[in-house]
Amino acid sequence: MKTFCRSAASLLIGILLISLASADEKSPGSQSGAEALRTVEKSGDLGKAGQILGMVGFFGEPEPVQWLVLTDQEKKPGALIELVVRDGEILAKRKVKRDASRDMPSIPFASGQIRINSGEASRTAGDLARDKGISFSTMHFQLRCRDQGNEPVWTI
């Protein structure tokens, strides 16, 4: 009986360790924010004057499956383009009008300005939440610059 209990306990500990180790890995189909930005930059969808203004991703486990990237590639003032990026491809585009009543990103940045990738931001947010006794199942991500001359910052 003691041998059975030890074996069962070892099995449970092994399953727990495997679960914890796999929690740090990306979910199938997910991609980092930097990967999504590189997809947009390489696609040619920005054109000559286009710039990335911000991006969001929802339901990250730990990272989102798709990202919405906001660009100002239109020549018309106030007209923006939102690109849907998933698995290294741009799946869709839509025109978005700038609305003064909404807090929309307006300061451009390049992927090379990002010092912390979404995966590291996710781990940091998870660590802080655990330290505070807060639990969650998914994360929402937003990347943008708040002030001219500053680097882009993740809000999770």
C-alpha cells in the first residue's frame, strides 16, 4: 500500500510539474506582439508613409491568437487602417475614423522600439498578480506610446 501511495504521489507531482512547465509556453496558434508587428512591417501594407500607432490583443493564454494593429497609412487626416494579424498573416483590413471621444493611439512607433515583448510583459503581469493574490484566466494586451519621444508601453 505504501508503494502505491508513493507512486500515486509521484505521478501527481509529475503531472503538476508538467502543467507548470507548459503554462509558460505559448498557446497553439498564438504569436507574440513583436511577431505580429514584423508581419505588418514586412507585408508592404504600410506603404511609404504608413506608421504603426498601436496594437491590441484579447484573451491571451498567455498570448493572444490574433492581434489588431492600428496604422495611419491613409493620406486623409483622421483616417486609420486596422489590420487583423494571425499566424504570421494579415487576415483582414478595415478603415477606422479617428474619434475625438475615444482614447485612440496617435504617436507612431516601430517594432524596433519595443524593449519588452508581449511574452515577457505577460509573465511579469502574471507574477505581480500572483504576488497580490489575484487570479485570472486570460489577459488583454495594448501597446502604444502615451507621450511623444517615449517608448511604446504594454498595458495588460
